[in-house]
Amino acid sequence: QVQLAESGGVLVQPGGALILSCVGSGHNPPISVMGWYRQARGKQREWVATITRLGNTNYADSVKGRFTIYRDNVENTAYLQMNSLKPEDTAVYYCKANLLLKSIIDYWGQGTQVTVSS
């Protein structure tokens, strides 16, 4: 019943910027931690960024200084602001969420494709 819906992925030129959105619904209890992951073609899924309900954030070294994760707890939405995009950022980006009192379960969205190419 818990559903995460990502959106915002498009084709963008190197150096460009995008904002990805992840809207959560059907969750009870509330969402605790949300994060963004990505998987490039032929590569393993990797963690990108995490944000707690209180707004504490962590980033992978590969995106520090370029990406920003933030959330709106009222709208149950997490965002990923991506700046200075590079071709190596090309991947399917997935949103993940964990719920209060049910943190052992990972909930995943279907993913949104980001392609950085000239």
C-alpha cells in the first residue's frame, strides 16, 4: 500500500540542473528516513543522499557540493536538487523510504531516468 512516486528525470546537458521529486502516500506510521539511490546501466545500485524527518542530511562523496536533498513533511515529499550534472550522473534514480516503527522494511519507488549527455 505504501507508494513512492518519483518524477523529474529528463535528458539534460552536462553542467545543467534538475530537481527530482518523490511523493509518498499510503504510509502509516509516518515516514522517518528518505533517501535517493541511483543505478547506472550495468552498474550496481549506489546510495546518493539521505535525509531524516528532522532534516539531517548525508551525501555520497560523488555528489557532495553538487546535490542537495530536502523534504516537505507536510506533503510527504522528498526532493533532490542536482546541479553541475556530469555524464557519470546518468542513471535511474530511485527514492527509498522507511517508516517510523517499521524501519526494517525498505520501500522503493519505480525510478526516474536521468540522462546527462551533449
